[in-house]
Amino acid sequence: DAKTTQPNSMESNEEEPVHLPCNHSTISGTDYIHWYRQLPSQGPEYVIHGLTSNVNNRMASLAIAEDRKSSTLILHRATLRDAAVYYCILRAPGGGADGLTFGKGTHLIIQP
Amino acid sequence: NAGVTQTPKFRILKIGQSMTLQCTQDMNHNYMYWYRQDPGMGLKLIYYSVGAGITDKGEVPNGYNVSRSTTEDFPLRLELAAPSQTSVYFCASSYSRVTEAFFGQGTRLTVV
């Protein structure tokens, strides 16, 4: 699976939108873009994933650049419970079942 | 739904002791994974399985063994515990390589 680059940390205020960027310049045409988050002292939690089109679910939105070399996870109205480490991971459909490759992610800090 | 269940939640082992970390899932997923997470770091893959009877090594398999006799269960065995195995262990499962992965709450292991 190709590599991703994320900022080490970001800070936002409660009840404001948060845009978490991810660069993946070596993405291949079949790579899916996955986002997971890990709250303190918990296991990772799936947030959203997409291939080419923008995606929305109850937790967040995923905006994918036209050339797919970058993407942005959007939390529309951050709460204190959204403070977590957010991981952007590429996943190709082919290959073995080797697991998700977690980098260091972005540590999101939410100020009240 | 229970999802992915790990037991125990906490354990202290003495150097040289053995133990099995249990993982079970009730979603009929073929893909299952074991990760470890050291303080302040991302998750690293220990072993994975694509179905009953099939397992393979991940990034950091030394000192561990696994088995997969049923679809539901994927236990992780530590034969001779060492202080370097002090970590938080997460089990996960997924339907396919590109669908969302579900994680357990983790087992915090300390080897003294």
C-alpha cells in the first residue's frame, strides 16, 4: 500500500469545522482512501473511506482531490469527543490480507 | 452486536511466562489481524489471517504465534514473555481487504 503524509497535530475550537489533510502523491488508481481515528485508551475506529468521489456519512465527510493525490477529512462541527489521533491509510484491493499500515497520524486537539 | 471481543483487558506477566490473548468476532469476517501499539507510536501488524486454517506473519511476528481453527477465533500466543513485549495489543477483523476494519478494545500487557 502507498504511503501517506499527515501533519503531526492540529488544533481547533469546539463547534467549529475541522479539515484534516492527507497527501498521497504515489496513490495508484485502485487504492481506496481510508480514515480511522483512535480516541485515548481505545482501539482504532473506522471513520470513512472512498475511492474517487466525495463521501459523506454520519461521522464525517471525505473530500478527494480530482487527481487523487490528496484528500481531506472534514468534521463538520467538532466536539470535545472528537479529540483523537486521525489516521489516513491507503488500501489496495489486490494483494494479501496484510493489515492496515498505521503511520503516526494527526493528533487533533479540540479547545472548549 | 458484540463485534470484536478481546480478553483479558489487562495482564501482568513475569519474564519467561506464557499466555494467550483471546480474540473473537461475531461478524463472520474471514480477515483477522493482531497489532501491537507501543506508547506514542502507531500500530504494528504482528500476524494476520484470511480464513480458518490460514495465517501469515506481519511486520513484527518474533516472539508470537497464532492459530485460526474457526472463523470466529484468532488467539495470539506469547511463549516466553520478554519486557520488549510490554505493549497494548489490538485484534481486528474485516470482511475484505478494502472494507472497514473493526477493532477490539485492546489488551494492555506488562512484562516485568
